[in-house]
Amino acid sequence: MKPFGGFSRDTIDDVLVNPQATADGSVHDAYRTLRADDPVHWCTPAGFRPFWAITRHADIHAVSKANDRFVNRHRTYLAPIEAEKWTLATVGDTHLFRTLVDLDDPEHMKLRKLTNSWFLPPNLKRLEGEIASLAKAAVDGMAGRDRCDFVEDVALLYPLRVIMRVLGLPPEDEPRMLKMTQEMFGPQDPDVVARSARITAGAGAVAGSGDPQVDLFALAQEYFGYFGAVTAARRANPQDDVSTVIANGMIDGAPIGEREAMSYYVIVATAGHDTTSSTAAAGMLELIRAPAELAKLRADPGLLPGAVEEMIRWATPVKHFMRTATVDTEIGGKTIRAGDALCLFYASGNRDERVFDDPDSFRVDRTPNPQIAFGHGVHQCLGLHLARLEIRALFAELLPRLAHVELAGEPRSTIANFVSGLKTLPIRYRLD
């Protein structure tokens, strides 16, 4: 066997940051190689600042839990050097937004506590009926025809409608919110770029390559303008929604800062539906590819909660997050120096052979399933209970009615290396 499974130590670094490799799944070959040969790997990809690639489940879990030794505030996701320089010059910070995932305690926890109870199961129970109705409407929309694009027609719109309800935003704003989310998470994707009116290149581009890409600063300005109006409305007329909680939030006895509030809206509005969309679409694709698993799930609806966990493991919509070491420490036999950056590759951890039996197979009855797509520690996903509830509701409605389903074209994924999933899933089907 060649060293590094046929990769050179240079090329494997470039694969890890390549959006196309994430989109076509070839990045999993690199993950598999690193888990076996160098699970804590020093990366020096062209155009990026160096970092440690953390690829095994146990190491990702350990770093995620040690939030005192590994912090978020310096680097949140893999961005090219030119993009980092542009962000610093444009907003005076390494982060375009100041969301929960960009901040550390105590500031992070103070902000998180504002909405935390909203996303816990006791509160979500009162939304179960409404979510079930939205799931039924999504499946009803498939009736009366024999094909659709499951992403465009179902997986994108259903979770979007849920999060719009949670935020208390009007249904007529759904297309605008969806477009902004797609630009946020897929600024390099050619289809996203073709639909965008805000294009930049050079240092302002996310890759700094000179290729046309979505201007993220212009996008941030639109978000801030939109949610600035929402804030004013909720302060004047509070409602029973998360927007009201954010708009009227108090931190240390003072109103929440404008940038923090705007960033809060953005993380809830984007991650609150896009990651669920990606999981639902990935789950549908694997059920089509593995008809025995689909039959097993249809025969035993009690398997659905576990099947949802398997969909989440398989999709892992958030591919990575970054941390920076605050002290010298050791991981996997490697010395990590204070100031070193680490990239936690969740999509690799969720295929770790040391944790998951036959990890490259999709199994609706997989147990145990300690998937780490939601992260661990203080930064564990705020909306994980809502995401599970939405996916369960959708498939609980769809599966009993789905008499037949098959692919009607080639699925395609968004070209992005941070948050991504299927952007098209053409299917042919019959509903009972």
C-alpha cells in the first residue's frame, strides 16, 4: 500500500478543504486514510493557514468537551487566508457575524440562555401539532403527480416553514429567507452564484481566487436590514416567538448588542432549517438506494427515531467546526501548542470504524448510534430537539403513504465544505 492510502501528504491537505471533494464525497477517502494513518494530522493546504485535522470520533468528542482549552473565537470554520484578511479589513474582526458558534463562555452562554428554553422538548411539545400539520402539507404537495425534486419541493420548504413559524416571520418572506440561506452556506456554488445579484471576486470572495462568488458582506447587510426591522417591530409589539425573545433580550442588565442580536437571528434562521433540509434529503436518498432498509422501516414504524439518528449521522450537514488551543496539550500522541488551530471533521468522526460497525452502510436500525453531528459540550446544537422532531414528523407522514419511490435523475450536492447537502434529488414515486 502506498503511504497515506495513495495520497501524498500535500494532496490530502488540499482535498480536506476542497468544496468539490465534499460535494462529490471523495473527501471520505481522505478521512478514511487519516483515521487509519494519522488521525491528528498537521495540515498546510495551499491558501489556508495551517491547522490540525482531527478525524477520529473520540478525539473530536474530547476536544468538543474541553471548551476551556479549545476556544471558538479565533477561527470558526475553514476560510482561506485572503478571505480572513478581507473579513478583518471589512468588519474589524475575524468573524463576519457574532453568532453562538463564534463566541466562547461566558458571553456564549449568556446569549444561549436567552432562547435555550424555547428549543427544549417541554416547549416544543406545544408545536408538535403544528409541525405535524406542516409535514402533512408537504407530503400532500407530492400527491397528484408521479415525480418531483424532493429537495426543491419538500426538503427545503418544510423545515423553512417551521423555522419561519418559530421566528414569527411572515410566509411571504420564505423565498427571500431561503435565497439568503443558500447564499450564506453555498457562496461558491455555481448555481447559487448564477441566481445571486450580489457577486464579488478577488479578496472579497470566500476563496480569494478571483472566481465570481456571493459577496458575503453585502449579504450580511441584507440580513441586518431585514432583522433590524423585525427587532423594531418586536420591541414595539412583542409576540410569542423567538424573534421577540432576541429583540428584547438582556445581557448583564443591558439590552443585547445590535450585532449580537442580528447574528442571533441569522444563526437561528439559517442553521435552523438548512441542516434539517439536508438531513431529510440525505435520508430519502439512502432509503431509495437501500430498498431493504426502506421496507424495514415501513414494516416497523417503531424504528423511526433510530432511523432519524442514522439520517443525521449519514448527512452530517455541518462538516466541521474549528477550535484554537489556549494551552499546550496532547491529542492522539501529538503535541498541540497554544495558538494552534484544530479542525473537527464531524463527517469523518461519524464514519469512524472504531465506533460504528460497517460505517459506510446506511442502517435504519443501527444501535448504538453515538453520532456527533450535533457536536458536544457547551456548543452542542441549540436546535437538535427541533431538528429530530421535524424529521420524525416528515417521515412519519410520508412512509405510510409511499408505495414506491426511485431516482428519476442524478442527485447533486451543493459545492461547499462547511455546511452543505443535496441541492437536487429528482424522484419518481407513487403515493397511496
